[in-house]
Amino acid sequence: MADTGRHPAAPAPDPDPGPAETDPETDGGAAEDGASTDGAAADGAAADSSSADGTSTETEAGGAEAAEAAAALSESQAELAAQRELRERIEQRKAEKAGPIAAGAKLSGQAADLLAAVRAVESGAEVDPSLLRAPAPTAPPPPAQDTTPARAPEAPSAPRAAAPGAVSAVRAVLAEGGAPEALAGQVATVLGEQAPHVLREDPWQLLAVPGVRPEQADGFARALLGAACGPGDERRAAALVGWLLERAALQGHTALEASSVRGALAGHAVPEPDEAVQHAIAEGAVLVFQDGLDEDVEETESEAGEAEGGEQEATAPVRVLLGLDRYALAEESLADGLARLVKTGPDASWEEAAATAASPSAAELIRAVAGHGLVLHTGGEAARAEPVALAEAARALGMRAVVAAHGENGRGRLGADAVTVAGLLAGAEGPGRDADGTFALDLLVVLDAPQLDVETAAVIVESLPDGSRLVLSGDPGVLWSAGAGRVFADLLAAGVCPRIASRTPDAGPIGELVSGIGIGELNQVEAPGKEVVIVPVRDAGEAVHRTVQLVADSVPRAFGVTAGQTQVITVGHGGSAGTRALNAALKQRLNPGPGRFGGFDPGDRVAYVPSPGRTLQGSVVSADTEGLRLDCEGEAVVVPRERVESAVRHGWALTAHQAAGMRWPAAVVVLPGDAAQGLSRPWVYTAFSRGERHLSVVHGVDQALPQAVAGVPSQERTTRLRPLIETLLAPAAQPG
């Protein structure tokens, strides 16, 4: 990389590292970078293990956190009306399945067989092969019958408020159990009108409220149940299983291995984890699935069997997964819809457009779309021109084509014809919907595809009419979605449709640097125009000081780029050089003020998160009784007063997950010494590729940076989409 001539000194270790902090309220909950994400189910288990048998709780301390998280969840549900439609379809599908097992009954049927099989596999005993057969592929769901068009996001319907009487009754139960009464509204909203009765019968249902932790629910249960409360209570076990899977979803998993869940339950002092898992399945708290192991694992198992000299019949390795219905059924719906698109036949009318394409890569993409209903396209920023050219060619042929970007920043780089994914789903942007509720289009191009979580992708695919075509385009090197799933990566790995890799590289020193990072190499690049500058620092305090200096003085003077066109990116929100510390210092320099609007002043640069995983940049205009008024890239937005604290942050500095899908003329990436644990190749790739003309790296992690690029890949996520789509399209599978 280009250097300033100085060499970074090895920073002293910080005794309180913190920048890798995850913030579900504003980031969508996914782990920012892969740091602290190992063992999603077990995370924090040791700290909570004694909470069920006498440890004091922190219920009061968690009240505000729970309220903020619940508010964020309600806002996201209200914003996307199309997702409500999907949930209704999923509920209908669930109702068509076999009825639930009666509460308290012993597990039976396939669930019990699967758990018995996995225990046999783990112990080396012989397994009945019939128990390990993959389920038959499901048929695609019928078209939606609801013809009501989605509503615009400017006026989302408010979350359905609980009746005042129910809230009062919940407040009384919370007070009796020593929980903060401020949670009453959220509890009543989550658990419904029967919330008081539900809490008295099963106090651990309090864990269904976002932000409530197991030790808090345990204290609440002890206060209500007294001697009847214990760590082995079946109600506690079922609630903990659901809570563990919710935490895993915040880190991107759509399911977890049953063995991982059992281990986490043991860490939470559950005396019989295996029985607890069986009870959770019987109660309908979770769903159970079987999944074949990867080919390399199968080969290892086969070789081990041969080495033992046994002549026993080989059985396919299997693992048992547990998942929440919302993610499991969204993945199934997505797989069904993608299989439908893959079967779309060729269209010869595209040939003329391919012959006149501007580049060989664009021509290859057009030909692929002519012959297939689903196509994957990979490449960097410069390669985005190819799917855009595809859409223009489709329009020239008289087709209805739409290009959708992840957010407003990405849409702004494409032109007036582009839309955002959220706007398209809500009906505020794009062609709208036909009478049958599907999009009125023939071709949909989705850019920034790695940012698609499984639920959003399912809504998109279900909304596409039969015979239409879908192109998912993006850079596979960037961080995955903030929400659960890894849709783009799973489809690339499955190889069930054409994959067109762009041959159009990103130009300049920044493009050269990022290309090397993508293959695990942190190379020095020639930067005669100071396109890439390394600023070594000794500690976090110096990192903050130099960052402010770069944004306020150095970059504007050298490149004519204003402070508003320069984006600071760091590993997390917390820590001595996280977004909070950096934004405080940048505000003091760039827009000092008393923060009279809940900590904000007119002119403050902010990041507004209307729903998890979606970040809008803007500036504060004013505030009144309705809330905080923002200007978000030319659009007037009013954030209700009760949402400001959880949904709005100062935005001079962002995390890399928030910055994914966006670019600015200049970027300043801050890497203090305590950020080393949060670095990975996708994080570095994402952060370093956000600047168009200039990149400054405030560097205090010494050798941790090249080590992360060379040896720290993406944090793995457990998902089911790949095996589902491979099962549905096994005869059509082809090399990627």
C-alpha cells in the first residue's frame, strides 16, 4: 500500500477492547465483522449459567434496551407491507402441515427419529438408513390471491397497539415479578391480549421481548413461581431454545446444529439438554430438519470407515438442524420460487441486443439472461454498468425491466430509472403490481445482492410473475447481509444457474488494492496522486485525533472533497475509537452545539435506520412535537420522538456493515489497536472499497491487518438454502 514514510509502532494492548460491539437496534443485529461470532448459540452461556438458581438479576438495567429493540422490530414490520403478505402465506402453509404435538407429550414421529439418528451417528452405532432420507422436494406455493397492492413506506401502518386494559394487566404482572413496568407495552404487543395469563403460566415467555436476557427472565420467574421455579423447568428450556436461535439469527444463521444448541443449554444450567431440545420441538417452539454433510466431510467419514476394515453398509452422513419457523419457511419459500425461475425457457429475441453490447462481459450477461430465468453476476463497482446495460437492452426490446439497488446511496449512483429494494417491495418505487399481486415486469436486476437477507429475498422472488427473469448482481468479496442468511453466497455455491464473472476491473490504485485483498493479499500500490494514504497511529486517542484532522482539513485541502463527502468507517460502535467516540469528536469539530434535540443539532450528519439492515444518511433539519425532522438525500423524513434514541445516530462515522452497498468520494478507515480482533478479509475488503477517489487508513493494528486479509475468511453461517435448492434442481445443476 502507499505509505506516508513512517512505520506504525506496535500499539500497547487495550485492556478493554470494544469496537467489535454488535448493536441490533441500529445495525440489524448481524455481527459486524466476524469478531465474537464463533459459537452463536453458546455466546454468553457461561455468564448466564447460574442465573436460574439464585443469581441476582439485572432486569431494571435491561428495560431501556428491551424497549429500544422492540421499537426497532415493530418499525421494520410496519414498514414493509409485502413482508406481512409473506408471513400470512407462511402461516397458511404451516396450517396445512401436520398438527402440532400436544403440549407435554413425548416426542414422536420424524422429529424423534431424527434426534435418535443423530445420537446414533455421534456414538458410532448403526443407524437405520430410512431415518436419514432427505425429504421430498416441495412443490412451489400457489400464486398469491390477495390483490391488494403494497402500501408506500412514507406512511407505514403503525404497529397494532395493545388494548389499554391488557397493558395495565401486564404492568401489574411485571411489577409483581420485579420487572420494569416500562416493558408493559412491548410485552402486550409481542404476546397479545392474553399476555398477563401467558406470563403467569410461563414467565420465561418474557424472553420473547427483544433485549430481555435469560438471567432477567429467570429472576422474573423466581419472583412469580417461587419454589416451583428451577433450572430444569420445561418451560424455561423451551424459551431458552427459542432465545438461542434468535441470537443466532442476529449473527446471520437461519438454523443451528442440534448439538450446538444442546451445548449452549448446558451452559445455561439446563440439567438435561437433550430432553430440553426434544420438549422444545414437541411444543412447537422450533422446527427440526435433517441436512446432508458437505462432500469433503462425507469423504472423510468414508475413508475412516474403510480404515477400520469394516464391511458395514455405508450411510450418508447427516446432521440435525434446529430453526425458527420464520427463517426456515422463508428459506423454503425462496428455494421454491428460485426453482420456478430457473425453469423459465429461453428467448431468442435477445440475440440482437447481445451483438451490440458495449463489452464482452455485458454481451455474455445478455446471452445468459436470454437462455435462463435466474442468472448470477459478480464483479466490483465498475461491473455494475453491465447489468444496467442489460436492463436498457431489455427496455429497447419492449420489455418491462427494473434495476434495484440496496439503498438510496446505491440508487443515486445509477440514475433516475433505478429503485431501491425497500421502495420496490413497498410499492413506492418501480412499476407497481399486477392484478394478481406480482410485480408488473419482465426482468428484475438486483444489485448489491450480498446484502439480501433470506426474508427480503423470499418476498422479492415470490413477487415475480411466472416467465420473468431475475439477475442477482454483486461483489462476493464484501460482508454478507445484516439479516439472517447468505442468499448470494449460497446460490453461487449451489451452481444451479449461470454465473457470469465480469472481466471489468475497478481502475486506479484503490481498485488495485482491493482486488489484491479479495484474493488474500495486502499489496503496496503506486498512488502518485495520494489516492491511498496510510496514517500510522500509536493508540486510540491519536486515531481519533488524526481522523478528525483528515476529515476536516487534509482531505478537503488535497482533493476538494467536503467533510460531508468523506465517510469515516470503523469496526464497531463501542470502544475508544468506535463510531460513538469518533462521531462525538467529529461533531465537536464540524458542527458544535448543545444537542438540544435529544443530543442532535440542526446540521448534524446522521444515520437513520428505519428497519434493521437499512441505513439512510441525512442531516438534522429541526425538531417539533412530531419528532426529529431529517433531510435524507433530498427526502423529508420525520422520526417519531420515541424512535429517535434507537433509530438515529450521528453519521460522520459508520460501521462497515452500515456502509456496505454505499460509496463516497473519500473514505477514512480507522483501525485502532483494539480493533484487531474485529478484522477479517471481508471486513477489510468492504471498508477499503468504499472510497471512489481517495482512501485514508488510520492504521494502529500493526501486523493484524495483513494477517486478517491473508487468513481470516468470512464468519460461517449455518443456512439451509443451498441444500434446499440443490434438492429441488438436482437434475438441472451445472457448474458455476
